[in-house]
Amino acid sequence: MTLLDVRNLTVTYPGGAAAVRGVDLRLAAGEKLGLAGESGCGKSTLALSLLRLLPAGARITGEILLDGEDVLAMKWGRVRAVRWAGASIVFQGAMHSLNPVHRVGDQIAEPVLLHRRATPARARAKAGELLEHVGLPAARAQAYPHELSGGQRQRVMIAMALACDPRLIVADEPTTALDVMIQAQILRLIERLVSEQDLGLIMISHDLAVLADTCDRLAVMYAGRVVEEGPARQVHEDARHPYGRALSEAFPRIGDPASRFAPRGLPGDPPDPSALPPGCTFHPRCPVALDLCATEDQALREAGAGRRAACVHVDAGAGATAAGQGVEDEDEVRSSAP
């Protein structure tokens, strides 16, 4: 059953900055979808738009169907009811999201009081249960945020997101500020909760390795659009779009001396959303761009079983792309241009 169906979503900020451009995504209950891309590619804007949390000047078009109901067509009273109870967000940087002058138990209990109309005693008891559910003693409900470690604060954020039994969790880089050991614990915790409660999960990160290890499917965003989508591990290990490949190769791989001593980066930055280049927006940075890439935009097309990529090199029949040949074959690819 489809839990979330995003159709042709576009988000434009004042001044004409197109942060999200025609995105289509689907998520089933119990499924984990990863969103990858550099800063400025539209990941967080997409996440915030799912619950209409964008600033007042943002213009949103398209459809966001949550359990078949369009979030963008809801009245504000219905939107407030859907937040927390239908879907919730785990923001990055728990120290900035938690109120420093309130105990964490009170902060977890607040949405239970508001959305479940529970008594104060029941809300406090629920907060303790949620803390134990995410691996913290119920007694930590009396702590202030500064009295907890980074990993503990992130667990509090997850407990808060689960307070009203939502169907969808959006985790916006939930492990960015954590060390690798705590990061692994938080990721395993999220996986367990999604499995046990049959939740839908959208996890946002720039790290394809983390998403490949956690999610079922992976969507790579660039300049506000999804440029590649498919099974998470396949996208990470054998990207069909040059941008997805560059993201994957930017991180050294354990056991691979070549990537350890000479990791490949990607020069430049994503384009300004208010001044996008013509044609394929990735072509100014693409190592295998053809002349037509500067004038013709590329739509997502089949790139193998269950996979799509927006690249002129994608051969749907073979399920391959010239991007997979790497930068070394740049001259050969260019010479094959019509």
C-alpha cells in the first residue's frame, strides 16, 4: 500500500529560486527511502514541504498524497492534526531543536498532550515509555538537553518523533554531528523502529554509504531534481548517473587501497537555484558531458530493473551508462558523440 505519493512537486522561493523541480516519489509503509545529494540540492526543502513547514514566501505546486490525502489541499487545522500524528520529522542538530530550558520528558509529552488529549500523568508516562523504547532510562526524562550526550539527545528527538504514533518519519541527516560508533547505534535503532512499527522512512544524507546500508531504495537529487533512483545498494555501488557516481567515489572504501589513497572528488558546487544553467544542470561539472547536454535537458529513463537515471548515456536495453566507465574514458565518450 502506498503511504506517500509525491507528484510533480515544485518549490520556488522569492526571487525565482527553484529549490525543487518536478519531483515524483513514492513510498510504501515499512519501506525506507534515502535522499542523497550535496547541500543546496533541495533535499531539506523537499522534506519540509511534506508537512508544509516552508517559510511563508515559498510557492508550492504539485501533489503530496499522504495516505491518499493531499497535504497541499488541506486546511490548516487538518495540517496541524497530520503533523506528529500522521508524519513527523527528526531534524539534524538535536541541540538546536530541543528547548534548552525545558526537561526532555516535558518536550516529549507536549505533542501527546496536544494531539492525543492525554492527561498530564499519562503524557509523562508515555514519555518515559518512549525513552525506554529508544534505549534510554525513563529517569532521563528529568534531564535538560545540555545534561545529555549528542547520541542521547538524538534518541530523544527520535522518541519525540514517535510520540503520536505517526505513519511516516522523515529523518533529515539525523547522525551528522555524531561519531561513527554512536551513528551506527542510531541507524540500527531507526531501522528497528521502522521494522517493528511498519513505518515509512525518508532518510536524508549526503553519504551514500550510510543510505545504502540503511535504506531499501535511494533517490539522488541534484539542482532540485531527482537524477537517479533505484535499489539503494545498487545505486551506491554502480551508479548510472555521473553525479551519483561522483557522490559514491567521494568517500574512501574500506579494503580498497585505490580509493583510500586517491578518493575522487567533484570540482565546483551545485548551481544557484535562481540561475540554473541551460540543458542538463549537471553538465558544467560532468566529466562525460556531450555537446547536446548543454542544450537538452534529460528526463528520468529506465536504467535497468527497477532503476531510473536522467542521463543521455543511459542505455535502457543494456541497463548501463557511459558514466560507469569513469573519468578515464572521457575522451572516448566525447569522441562517440553524434
